[in-house]
Amino acid sequence: MPVTQVLTSPGDVRAWSDGVRCDGERVALVATMGALHVGHDSLVSLANEHADRVLVSIFVNPLQFDRDTDFDAYLRPIDDDVARCERLGVDAVYAPTASAMYPAGFETTVTPGALADSMEGAARPGHFAGVTTVVTKLFAAVRPDVAVFGEKDFQQLAVIRRMTADLDLGVEIVAAPTVRESDGLALSSRNQRLSDEQRFAAVSVPRALDAAVVAARAGERSSGPITAAAMAVLERTPLARPEYMTVFDPETCQPLDAVAAGARIATAVWFGDVRLIDNRAL
């Protein structure tokens, strides 16, 4: 099995990418914050379908956290992550330090537009500016032909697509379906921080979205009763603390009063100090 190269500076990863592309090969980027799991495996698999070489970036980006405690608690098993990438046949891992990404004097950021205003943007001030800034820097360093992002973070996917088009970055954005546990819970690195009791309760998140889908497919068009059906599931779960439950337009990420073609529902729910997000098509 080929050894996965581990690169730690923008110059090193740019040289690697230039060499690959000079050979006429396409490069795919899978951008992660580490603590890799089966969901990330699916991103790598999809990336392999779209390119000749796959690079996984691993960087816990401080700019996209709105709470220091959340940033500090984020898992960072870098050795395990690199070993997982090797088992998957990933060609290279880009694991820069914070000082490599944001050296002394760094002050330029990328500000997203209205797509970032609702849901996660409203709940986590500055989050999407951190996302767009780090993704722009990753694109500049890696110079990928294609980048794969998961639909679990649907609003993030929409923001990155818009940014990539608006700034003429020349990267094809590929969406990967959400991967779920057998009980429906969306895979997330944060799941590892749930206690057994919280993990049992967390199944209420996909079940709440299921209830919304059932209401919509039964003919309900008003967003109010649809979100109420979902919230009723969470309200029966003592450990669940919902932050928002929103029916939204997938193109604008703006809330909808009534279900339209392609509409989705998204939620953020707390279990102790762990915040989970999920979304579904209605």
C-alpha cells in the first residue's frame, strides 16, 4: 500500500499539487477538521470517482468556532486520522498548524453574503466567515480541480458553492449524501463526545426530521405545522435542547412560510455541551 504523504505548509502542498497536475492528473480535496469516521470515508470514495489523486486536509479551524470551549473540546486524533487515510489509499494529507494557516499579521478574511445569514449563521456569529476564509486558503494552497463536501452541513455547502462561483475559483464542488448510523443519527465527529444517555436521546434528531417529512408528504404545506410536528418529538426528549427548526429554500437558505419545490428542513439541537445539526429534504 502506498504511503500517504503528510504535508504541513502551504508551499509543500502547492508543490505536491503542481507536480500531480503537471502529470495531467486531477486533484480532489476533502476538507475536514479531523476525528475522521465512516462519513469521511464516503467523501474520500466520492472524491476518487472525480479525480486521479485525493488529498484530505485536517485542520481544526479556530475562525469558525464561536465558543472557545467548543474549539478546545474538539477531538484531534491526528495519528489515527493519518492512519485511516493510509488505509483508504489517500494520496496526501495536508495538516497545517494554526501558525502556518494564520501567521503573525494575518488580517484578511472572506465575508459571505445572505446565504450565511440564517440558521447556522444566525446561531453562530462569524462562523461562515471563518468557513469561507479557511476554504479559500485551502483552495489556494491545494489548487484542487474538485472538492467534496457533505450535505449534512447543507448551508455550508451552499455558501461554499456560492463563494466558489462568485470568486471564480475554478473548483468543481461535489455534494456527498449524509451518512447515518443504523438508527438514523447523522455521523459526526461530535457524536463521540456524547455520553451513553445522550447518544440514546440523540436519535430524537433524525426522528424529529422524519416527523416533519411525514407531515409534508401527507399534504401539509404550511411550515408552522411541519416544524411543530418535528419539535413535538424533541419536546418529548428531556435531554434535547433545540436551538432552531427551520423549513428553508435550498437555493437561498432563507426560511419559508410554506413548503415549495425542493424545500428542506434543518435543525440544531444541544445534548449537554454537544451541539448536533441535521437536515432533510421535505
